[in-house]
Amino acid sequence: MTLWIEKYRPASFDDIIGQRDSIEKLRAMVKQGDVQHMILSGPPGVGKTTSAMVLAKEIFGNTWTQNFMELNASDDRKLSVIQGKVKEFARSRPIDAPFKIIMFDEADSLTQEAQQALRRMMEEYSATCRFVFSVNYQSNIIEPLQSRCAILRFQPLSKEDVLSFIDRIAGKEGLEIDVKGKEALEYVSRGDLRALVNLLQSLSNISKKISADTVYVNSGMVDIGKIIEGLKAAISGNYLKSKETFSSLIESGVNMKELISQIFNVLTAQRDVLDDKARGYAIEKLAEIDYKIVEGATPFIQFQAFLAFLSALKG
Ligand SMILES: Nc1ncnc2c1ncn2[C@@H]1O[C@H](COP(=O)(O)OP(=O)(O)O)[C@@H](O)[C@H]1O
Ligand SMILES: [Mg+2]
């Protein structure tokens, strides 16, 4: 089985969505035939690894796989292993090129000690090797490494970008996704295109028709619209209606922990759902049932108690 994240990994700068500033800097490096040490920072699944691979292809042509090495988070992160791999790669000559490129994916998971060692390796091998680090947070990288690197910031992708990416894949794979289904995909993937592609691939194995319901059920995420609907029913005093709404969510396989954390998000972020005083009570009650569930109380009963509490606030 081909993984769609490889099948749909852009092969050229033109195919990379968004990230204009970063791509412009990378194109300039290709033009000059030189590459700086770099930190590519940004959230997951927005094109950091892909951009480094495209850079390697553009710079090295068909020797790119020999001149480019990626160490990702699943590799052993022991310092001795890193040192061994870097040495072995950096010592051997670049093939038909003035330097090689080594990429550390998710470098913010490296210890300070490992980062210090990398800084020394960078100095030692910088004549023949360029170092690229991808990180979620630049602040997790030690200052002496930061100061040696050009910093390229990768932005979260806009809703429009994500929707156009969905259309790109839907078109190629013959998927039928209605508007609500696309909105749901955009919502649950939170701008992470890797998560999105993986979800689309698993959904397509079930059916070529994709609706909002199948997206929520299969992603284990909760339909935020339904949460608001259920909360509003409870707050207006309609316990039975809110119970029905949440029961259908729970029966569809939503995980209770995820449900509670999404309700917390709604209560804190959506100011129009409750007035401030009621919000305070509701959050307190939610924390209480969350605790009881962790302690072993029956989740469904605790949840009903929360809804009953909300419904009673009205009176
Ligand atoms: N900007 C983008 N444009 C097009 N596809 C993207 C983009 N970002 C991520 N993808 C998709 O997600 C997959 C993973 O992207 P990747 O570059 O590995 O993300 P990360 O930023 O976590 O390194 C790619 O194979 C591609 O299918
Ligand atoms: Mg990556």
C-alpha cells in the first residue's frame, strides 16, 4: 500500500501550498548554489520536511538521495548514535556537489547535551555539510545553534489552503466530499496536512463518499456544532434534549476525555454560550466530574449529572 503522505508529497516548490517567504528564501539558495545552516520552525504538517527535500532535489538533481540524509524522531536519539550517523555521513565525499545536507526532523526533542554536540559537529563539518533542523518551537533550540542558522518560519496553513488541498486530493482519488464534510476535515485536522492526508486515506478505504459524520466518527474528534447545540439545550433548561444530543455523540464512539476537553474549550472560548457567572459554575462542575471519572466513577452517569446541573442553573 502506498502511503498518501508520500504519494502527495510535493515534488517541486510550485506544488507547496503557502509558505511563500520560506520558499522564496530556499529558491534563492538554489539559485546561488549554496545552502545555509537552517532552522525550519512551525507547527506539524505544514511542509517543513517536504521543503527540505525539494531543496535537496533542486540543488543535487539525481544524486539527491546520496547527498541528503534525514534523521527523524523515530530514529534513535541517543547522542552516541547521532554522532555516529552524522560522522559517517559527513565524512564521506559529497557526490557531484560541493556539500551535503543533513536534516534533523523534530529537533526540539533533542536534549541540550545533544544540541551542544551538534553545534560542535556543525563547526567541524561545515565545509562539507549543511545542517537543517525542523522544530515546532524555535525556543527549544539552544541559542548557539540558533545564531548559526538562518531561521525560516513556516506558517499555519489558512482555511482556504487546507480546503484547496482537500480538493486536490479528492479530485485525484475520486472522493465525493460535500461542503460540510470538507469543513469537518478542515476542522479536525487543525491545519496539519499530514494528519489530514492520513485521515483521508483511511476514510477512502471505507467509502469514496465522505460526510461530516464519517469524519468526526473516524477521527475520534467531537463535532463542535453538536457540542454547542447540546450545551445550549441544557442551559435553556431542556435537559432531555441535551441528553439526547450528547448521547448520540457518545454512542457514535466519541471518547469521554476528548468530549470533556472540547466542552471545556467551548465553555471558555465561546463567550455567547453562557454568561460569566454561569460559566464559572459550569467549569467548576465539569472539573469535578472529570476528576470523579478519573477516580473511577461511571462516565455516563457523571456526564448526566453535569447536564442536569447545567439545566438547573436556569431556574
Ligand atoms: N505546504 C504544503 N503543501 C502541500 N502539501 C503539504 C504541505 N505541508 C504538508 N503537506 C502534506 O503533508 C505531508 C507531510 O508534510 P511535511 O513536510 O512532512 O510536514 P512537516 O512540516 O511536519 O515536516 C506531505 O507529504 C504533504 O502531503
Ligand atoms: Mg517534518
